[in-house]
Amino acid sequence: MSVLARFLRQRRKLRRLLESPLPSAYQRPYSSHPPKARLNVPQDYSSHPLLHQSSSSLYASCPELPINSPTTRLNLFQSVNAALSHALQSSPTTLVFGEDVAFGGVFRCTSNLSTSFGSERVFNTPLSEQGIVGFAIGCAAQGMRPIAEIQFADYVYPAFDQLVNEAAKWRFREGGTGGEIGGLVVRMPCGGVGHGALYHSQSPESLFTHVPGLRVVMPRSPSQAKGLLLASIACNDPVIFLEPKVLYRAAVEQVPTEAYELPLSKAEILKEGKDVTIISYGHPLYTCSSAIAAAEKDFDITVELIDLRTLYPWDRPAVLESVQKTGRAIVVHESMVNAGVGAEVAATIQEGAFLKLEAPVQRVAGWSTHMGLVYEKFNIPDVARVYDAIRKAIDY
């Protein structure tokens, strides 16, 4: 038998093997969720109540938005792009730069900006996060409004010294001179996507919430992303702007076409309730919403849902007022539970609403371990975990 004939025979055998069904012992019928799952099922973003499919729904739910402005349907990365375009158009001092930014970026957030505004204002940088942020600080100190992109939040750590020891301390160090580096925004995609593993799934927000002088912001939706990003660019403090990358394409809603700003350090009550308060931000808000819908149906209760939006400095009065009303609090976030945002929120509730509590404050968060590839969906809080926390709170 010739070499060619043996090759073709082996190829036919391999094709038959690949096309044949696996033995039942090796089959996994639950690649995303068990067949009869009631809680942990894929999110349907197309009809999710946190996303507004009509302009009337959008304006009715968020009075902070510009009244009667025309809207357009955008996903999250498109709304970020729209905000960046507004910022570049409104001021010649605005710059946008980072790794592959001129080409549109890994997630397309900067698509066409270099073409529209020129390579001197939208440009690529070397692969050096420390250099990117250090350059941004220098630009801001000279009156520019730099918007730096870190390609993944997982890679921000080389820039930690620049952010903590330089950017955060700038206004304090300047004292009465009035010197500041307002307009400095460091954008970065964060969080899990199901397959990011160790170096593309991290949520490092709590590392920055420990640092006075920085603002830390995370939007939940396209309309929120645009308004919060423009407010961050206008802010006179340096801002860490974290974008949940799983929502870049999944979250789609109506967004006002004109420029607008949403207030920083102001939480938003997404749903009112009287029995339990859930505090969260970013992507886990969708998980919380699904858990709330199931729990309210099963337990005949109402649950209040709060989006922090700004993680530092965060809206303590809004959270305390809600917990004093409901008497029960659950904090949900994707990042690790140890020393996370939830720990600070829980401690504040303990100090400010202790006598009103009917149950211990609970934290539902990522486990204190690294994000292994095959375990990512078990690490991130799911609907069942939030549902169980609600049941535990009302049964206490």
C-alpha cells in the first residue's frame, strides 16, 4: 500500500471517529446548564428588564437622562465609542491611546476614531501599561484630557505604581497651587466571559477602591456607560473606568444620541422593595435581577435592587436608607469575596444600620481563588447562589 493510500485510509478512519457519537459515559448534556434547570439558565438580554428596548422605557426609568433626546439602539462597546467620539469632538485637548487603539481595539471600542480625529489624537502605544499610564498622567498635568486604554484589566498591575503613587496623590501633593490631573480616565475591560481563565477574567476593582484620590466606576448597560464615561472625562479626579466585557455585545438598548453626563458617586435604585436590599454593580446586576424575580414569586416578598455605579467614593446614604427600610442586606459582586467591595459595604451597614437589621449582612461573590478555565462559571456568582442568599435572609 502506497503512502498516499495509507494516508487516505487513516483520514477516513479519523473522520468516522469524529463524526460518531460519544459513548453515554463520556457525554456531557449540560455544557452551559442542566437540562431541567430553573434558576441557572442563560440570560436573555434581548428582553431583560435592566435593558430598555424603547425610548419611553428608558426615560421613564432614568430621570437623569436628557429629556426627549432622540435615541439609537447601541450595544455597550458602541456606546463607549459614542462617548469617546463626543469627547474628542468637544475638545481638542482630548486624547485616546492604548495598545491597538488606532485599529479599533480588541473589543472595537475605538473603531474609526483614528480616521475621524487623526493619528495625533487617537494612536497606538507600546506594550507597556506603566508607560501608558505614566504618559497619561504627564498629559493631564499639562492640561490635556487623556483617555488611556488598558487592553485587559488583568494587565493593569504594572501601572499600579503610577496610578497609586502618582495619579491618586497629585491633587493632594499640589496643595494650594490648584494643580490637578482632571480628565485622566483609564479604561479597561474586566470580568469573566466564560473562557478567559487566569489572565483575561479578573475583576481588580477592589484594589483601587482602597486608594483615596481615585474614582472607580463600573457601568451596567450602554446608556449608563455613555453617561458615566462622559462624566468621568469631565471629572477633575483621575478615574478608573471598568467595563464588563461580557456585556460589550450582549447588552443592547436605546441610548440618547446627544452627549450627557450621569452623576458620579450616586447609586441608582433599579427596583424598589420592602423585605430585602441587594447591592451590586456591573454584570452581576443581571444575575441579581433573575434571582429576585424567582424569589419574589416563591416567597411572596419584594426585593430592592441597588446599582452602586461608582464603587469609590460610593453612595453610602442611599444604601443605608434602603437597608434601614428593609432590615436585610446582600452584597453581590464578581470579584473575590476577600477584602472586596462587599466587605466595605457590609461594614458600613453594620456601623450605620445595625439596630435595623433583621439578619446578618451577606456577601455573594467570587471565591477566593484564581479563575481556572474550566471552573469559571462555578467561581462567578450565579442565580442560585443569590436566590439562596435571599431565602437565608428572610428565614433568619
